[in-house]
Amino acid sequence: MGEAIKGLLVPFIGTSLGAAAVLFWKNGAGKRVAGFLSDAAAGIMAAAAVFSLLLPAMEQTEAAGGMPWLSACAGFALGVGFLALWDRFSQRSARRGAVAHSTRMLVLSVCLHNIPEGMAVGAAYAALLSGPGTVTAMSAFALSLGIALQNLPEGAIISLPLHAAGVGRGRAFLYGVLSGASEPVAGALTVLLARFAVPALPWLLCFAAGAMAYVTGFELLPDTLRERPLFGTLLVLFGFALMTGMDVLLG
């Protein structure tokens, strides 16, 4: 059990290390760097939605004898709809002087994205704890480490734009760390409730993919195309290629 606890915490450590980038942020860098990070984040999130969430969900559904297109379409639509409703509500309740709306949306999207990732790690360790099988301690840890490496840019994507928007370094770092807290919690619950949680994992993966697609399409890409049409687009493509390469190498 101790090995499982350590494995569940590894992705959270990855997010925290990424968020720690804000502690070394130079004030002269300004909001321009935060904008560049948001551009790269759009590409990273688009690739993660497809390769880290939708495709694995469809494979899991097909392996279980279900209909991959149903979970993909329905879960994706639910994720988009949830974020759209939350977006409308948050716009109504926004106050003058609050942190940028797009940054709040990004924080929520990353939190939702981390839940099915945490469940995936939890499912691996639940299979390990259940006895001899296809999952070994090394393979479970490799999955945990791979997700941790993917989480490094996510922590920075949260903390750096927050600091550029006027939030202090300490609070920006804390928000970045908290954005990854949903991951070990979801993983621990999956280990404890594996019998009930694992069958719902494909739907949660698709739900998170829809949430990330909404933030990418409605919050990040419009700013990129309006403010940095050429260089920003190149950064989006770079982020997409980076996340795709990481998924292939670590998947």
C-alpha cells in the first residue's frame, strides 16, 4: 500500500515542480511571456484532449465490449456543456479587479483534466494490489512518472499567467499546486472504490477532453489569433507537437 501512495503522489509532485517556475519569474518578463505560455498551452491541451484522453477512452470502451463512439461523443459533449455553463455563470459573477477570466477557466480545465489522469494511475495500482496480473510495480510507476512529466508544463501554465495578471508569487505557486491536488485524490478514491470507479473512467476521460477543448477553442485560441496571429500560431503548433511527442515517448 505504501508503494501505491508514493505512486499516486508522483504526478502531483510533477505539477508542483512546474508551478515552482513562478518563484524564479523575473518581473521584467511581463505579460508577454505569459501570453506565449498560453499559446503553447492551447497546443498542449488540444493534443492532450485527443491523445491522452479521447483515444485511450475509446480503446478502453472497445476492450470492455462497449460502443467507443457513444462514450466519446456523449462524454465530450457533456464536458463542453459543463464548461460552457460554468463560463456563463462565472462571467455573471465576475468582479472588477478579479483574476483574468481565461486564467480561471484554465485552472478549472486543468483540475478536471487531472481527475481522469489520477483515476488512470489509481486503476493501475488497484490492479497491482489485487494480485498477480498484467500490471507490475514497474509498469504502474512508469505510468505515474509519465503523467508527472506531462504535468510539468501544466503547473507552469497555471502559476506564470496568474503572476503576470498581478497575483503574488506565493499565491500563484499555491494555485498551481492546488490545480494538481485533484489528481492524487482521484487516484486514491479509485484504489479504494476500484470496482465502481474503473468502469466510469472512459466517460470521465471524454468529459475532461471536452472541457479542455472548450477552453482551448473559446478562451485561448481567440487571444492567440487576435494578438499574435503568426508567432502565436507557431507556438500553438509547437505545444501540440511537444505534447504529442511526450505522449508517444511515455505512453
